[in-house]
Amino acid sequence: MRFKTLGNSGLKVSVVGLGCNNFGMKIDQAATDSVVGKALDLGITLFDTADVYGNKGGSERMLGHALGARRKEIVLATKFSLAMDDGEYMKGGSRRYIVQAVEASLKRLNTDYIDLYQMHFPDPDTPIEETISALDDLVRAGKVRYIGCSNFAGWQLVEAHYIAKEAGLAPFISAQNHYNLLDRKIEFELVPAAKKYGAGILPYFPLASGMLTGKYRRGGNGPEDGRLTVAAAMGKNLLTDANFDIVEKVTAFAEARGKSTLDAAIGWLASQPHVASVIAGATKPEQVEQNVEAGAWEMTAEELDEINKLTFRF
């Protein structure tokens, strides 16, 4: 397993992380234990969840149980800001909510600190100054080691950086966003901002909800339990001729090198200097193995240039 530094910090993370959004939704505790155990055995150190995953709280509880005594071996990342119940204050980035949210996550995760605490989505109703100040207090209290953001635009990351810098507060060291070979939009604004201001990119949906696994073919049917089959609206947006054109090019690129479409999708992300760790979900131990193997592909400059040209369309 390779490791990279997460943003402008001293924190090292495995180049492939484990996304835990399936825990408590698609798989139960026994299956979660198997997936987490395999990830630990293969050297994955970054485990990413959120308070809302698993029907609001289930993923954190299952992950905490599965890690057990091995919790201190890993970088534990979770998120806050999405609504946990119907209460007016049970969401967002206010100081009032953050103080409640972190205590609830610590309890569910069965730990006394969180390595990376991320704001899941921006909160338009709360000044970012208030959010950053509250998060800095958590860092100083030892409940959180580092803070990050998720689904922020480039300008929002820059704004947060300058507010933290001027006030001497802890900055965001990571930015977790939708990023894969079929969706490279963050390269225009967020990635340059993250590079300049010291935030490592943590891509989620690296396989485009299954489009980049090779399981979906133009004019054919995908897996019955696949995300794009179950979620018809998502499938309609992704199962397009334009996307299949790119998938077929990526597949040919990979097969010419004895690799799979999945290998190319994760290998490309893992080879990007601005990407710290690829957040890849799994419901079975063998999927963890596939993701880790794919992350071991260190593409050459020539390979990166070729696949970038094949997939660029903006």
C-alpha cells in the first residue's frame, strides 16, 4: 500500500480509502466486519463515513464496532451538517449544532477523538467564520485532530482558508468531492484552489456509481442490484451515449495494458498528485481487494497524458 500526505499537514493516508456509506444500508454488521477486516489486512488506513450514513447513525455505529481495538491503527474520518432529524437546529454548520454533532459521532464510533472531521455540505445560513471557529475549538479540545470540507466549490474553500489564516484557526486540510473519469469538473476551480491552499483532494464516487466497473455496456442491462439499475434517475443521467463513448475508450486503454476499466478509473485518480486518497466503497471483501489492486497502478506521465486526452470533454 502506498501512502500520501493529506494536504498541508503531517497526516499520512493510504492511497485507497474505504468509503463506509454502505454500512447499515446495503450490508449488515457481519458483512461490515468482513469488509473492514479485509481493508485493515490490506493496509487501508483511511476510513470515511458520515453521521447520516446507514439511516442516520448506522454506519458510524457499525464501523466503530468493526474497528474495535484496531481503531488507533487508522485515520477515522466522518462528516456532519446534513439533517439528522426534523429539529430546526439538527443540521448545518452552527456552533450549537457542531457541538452536539461531534459528541454524537464520538459516541457512535466508540472513540474519544476523530482524526478528520469534515463539513459534509456548505451551510448558506451560517457564516463560515462561526463554523471554522467552532471546529477550531474541537481541535484545541482534542476531540478532533484535523478538519476538512466536502462538496465545497473552489471559492468556498478559498474563503474558508483566508478566514482561518487571518484568525489563526485550524484550516481545512482536505476537500472531498465527486471526481472520476466521467466527471472532471472540479479540475477547473476546486483543484487549483486546493493545490494553492493546502487541501488534499479525496474523490468520492471514483467508479461513477458503477459505470467505470465494466459491468454496464451500451444497449445492455447492468447488474440487477447495481446502483444505476436500482436508482433509475441516476441511471438515466449516467447511462448516456456520451459516457459510454468515454467508458469504451478507457476500457480499450486499460486492456491494452492488461488492466481493467476499474483499474484505470482508480489508478488514474491515485496517480494524480493532488489526490491524497481515493474513497472507494465496498460491500464485499473481494471488492476491497480489487480497489486496492487498482490503486497500486502508478501511471506514467505518458499514460496520464493519454487518458486525460481520452476523457477530457469540457
